[in-house]
Amino acid sequence: MIDGKILIEKLLLYARTFLGLAELDVIYLRNTLLTEFNLSAPIKNAKNISYVTELDVPDELINEIIAYALENKIASSELDAELFANYVMGLLSPRPSEVNRTFNSLLENVDEQEACNYLYNLSTKNYYIRQTAISKNVKWVADELKIPLDITINLSKPEKNNKDIAKVLTAKHTNKYPECALCKENEGFYGHATQPARSNLRTVKTVLGDETWYMQYSPYLYFNEHCILFNSAHVPMKIDGDTVQKLFDFIEMFPNYFIGSNADLPIVGGSILNHEHYQGGKFEMPLHKTKAFRTYKSKKYTDVSVEVLDFYNSVIRICGFNRDSVQSLATDIIEAWKGYSDETVGIVANVDGVRHNTVTPIVRFLEGKKYCIELILRNNSISSEYPEGVFHAHPEYHNIKKEGIGLIEAMGLFVLPARLERQFGEISKILSKQIPYDETVCAEGSDLFVHKNMIEKLLNKYPNIKDESKANLVIREYVNKVCAEILINTAVFKRDKHGISAFNKFLASVEIK
């Protein structure tokens, strides 16, 4: 049994140590917690709770809140108890106005990294970022590839497919509150079965392109200091010159981070297309490390460098010390690409008035405060052969990644679905002969049915594997090659003679040679 009175004192001590709870607010918050815990008076002397000041994460306290809520009928289910625990952590956290005051003070009087550290640490300590769950994600680097990729099997976020994403984009507005997972109204929202708890979410207000935006950290942390910027208005994703301006506005305020936008069309966009948002952080993506395949010059903007990258997909890198030149050339390319067709390489800009061309833009500062933007050219056409997307992961790779290839994957960090951890465990036992392979193992409807071709290929190629460690290595090498092939699938201009010529033809259309 959890002693609620002692738990309250632990929570207060934790909030004073890690969440900025002021001494003048302790009595007030204690009384608030007594009400929430259905208690009438506090304990007079809580002993042996000093260890709380040394906790790296609040998981132990969260588990106690959940147990107490269930034991005392505050919650009727595990889900209700988890929502209650998040609500309590929200009570312990500083109010949004206080968070913004502290953040802005650090931004103005110290530097941008200290301001970011404050919000990031707060989000970790108040359980919005669940570090313990995130630490269980499986991660590795596919460094045997010519261009290494970062790969992770994400265990902390449910999967979405392209059809679900498209439905959200085209759905009529309802009275749902908050309207989507990114709306400002999520801050402090209690949550329910179909809407995640956001009681402990804290954001900071900023201005991008004369619009009000908010910054928060991702609860899933796909990479270091993974932040999310979202428009204060619930407006759909849009890629144009204004997007480029807003991305550059952000890095001028936060030169410690890169920032990028998902494309604004289904299949090639991210999982949320109905609310304009960007993602960034303090991380060097595989794309960022990639050198030039070819260099070019802009006739119109002579003070910038232009490169086509030696990467899997079709990327243009523009760099220069003059922001206006870099921004203007990027805008010219975006607008030209939207209307560009070259049927010799399968690129059709519009079909029946529906646009198919867009870009995934990423901006950052290079050494010496040189502006840099990378434009990944995208096209979301479909065909009878590729109904899920011509420039999307092809069907033979859907067992590994069927979901949209958005901003993060397009930069070379693959976030693979959680189902793979379980399935790969079974496959490793088959490859190492711990489980005999027959037609029933991969029968239609079974968990491994989607991997039938993969399993048979690996069994034929590696018939003599005897231990799971070798089997796991073989599986990873297979996955690494598949991820590379998926990015090649997304390339609108393939890296062959015909594709290179077609890419040069497009660049020439915007006076780049």
C-alpha cells in the first residue's frame, strides 16, 4: 500500500529540487495535492525521503502515483491512473507564463543553449519526455554502407500508415478538442482514451515570419534535443518562400539547432499534415555529413554555392553568407519544382489539378555563420504498379518500412516500427535453427507473414547460421540495405546517366549550371 501523505512530501521535495517550486508555493501546492489525493491533512514529519533529490527521472514517483490512484479508487483503470499521474506532474510543474519568463531571461541574458537546456531539462524532469522508455529504443549505425545511415526501432510511439495520414488531412472539422496533437490547446490538457495526456506539456512562445509559433520538445526524442515548432493557428502544412523565411528566422534565434519541415503532401510528408510545424534539434544527420556529388553556379545569385549531394535521394544544397541570396534561390527552386514535369523520368507535376511536386527543406548554420539550406525534391505520384507511391518505399520493402518517409527518414535517420523488435527476435531463432522453418511459420495471417520473402532469402544465403548473435547481425545488415534502397526509391532523379542528365536539366531551368 502506498502512503499518500508520504508520497505528497516526496513530490513536493522533487518539485523543489528539479521543477523550480518556490518555498512560498509549497504550502499551497501541498493543500492542492491533499485534495487531489482525497486526504484531509499532511504528515507532520516524512522521514527517509531525501533520496528523491538524487533521482535522474521521476519514474519511481510516477509508479507510486499510479498505484495510489488505483488503490484508493481515484482511478478505475490503468489508463485513468496514468492520466492522473501526468496531471499531478503538471501541477508540480511551473505555469506556462513562468516557463516563458525563465526561458526568455536565459535567452536574453545568457545564451540560446542555456534557454534550450532549461526547457529540455524541465520536460525530462516533469515526465513529458519519458527518458526511461526512450532508452529502450534499439539503435545502431549502418556504417558498412557507402553513405552510413542511423537506424532505430522506436518502442515509444504507435505506428501510422499513409492512408490514416491522408484521412486526417482531408477530414472535415469536428468539435474535437484539441483539434490535433500539435495545437496550443494541448498544453495542460488532461487527456483521455483517444487523446494523449498533456498536463505536463510546456511550450515557449516565439515569432517566425511575423507569426506566433510555439516551441516544445518531442516526447519521443528521435534524436538529441529533438524539438518541435508549431504554428499557433491550426493551418495545414505549406512549403513556399515563407517557409524558408520562417526556418531561417528560427536558426537566427537558435543557431545551436538545425530546423526542417516535412513536405506538405501525403506519402512524402510526415504523420501530421493538417497543422503546420517544423522539427529540429542538436544533431548531425547523415544528410548533413554528405559531401557534394557535383557543384554548380547560379547565374542569378553569384554569391552562393550550389551542390547536388552524394546522397541516396535528390538533394540540392545552397550555402552562402548572404541570407537574402540563399533564401531567394531556395524559393525560386521550390516554386519551379512545384510545376516541373519530366515524363522521361516519371515526374508529373500535376494530375487533374492535383499537385504532386514538393520539397523537404532543412536549414542550419555552417561554420562562420554561413547560411545553409538543403532541399530534398519530392513527388507523391502513384501508379498501378506502385499504388502506395512511385517515389515511396516499394512493396518489397514494406515489411521493414511502409509508413511515410518524412523529414527525419529523408535525412537518413530511419525510425522503424516497434513491431520489428518482436518479429526480428523470432526470425533470428529461425535463422539459427532454434525454430524449424516450414510453411506454417509464415502462413498468411501470421505475425511473420510480411517477412516471408525476407526469411527465405536469408535462409538461402546463410544456411549454416548456428547462433542468434550471427543471425541478428545478418538481419541488421539486411535492414541496412533495405533502408538505403528505400531512400533510393524516394529519389526523383536516380543516380544513373539518365537521371543525372534529367537533374541537370531541371537545374538549368532555374539558371543553375
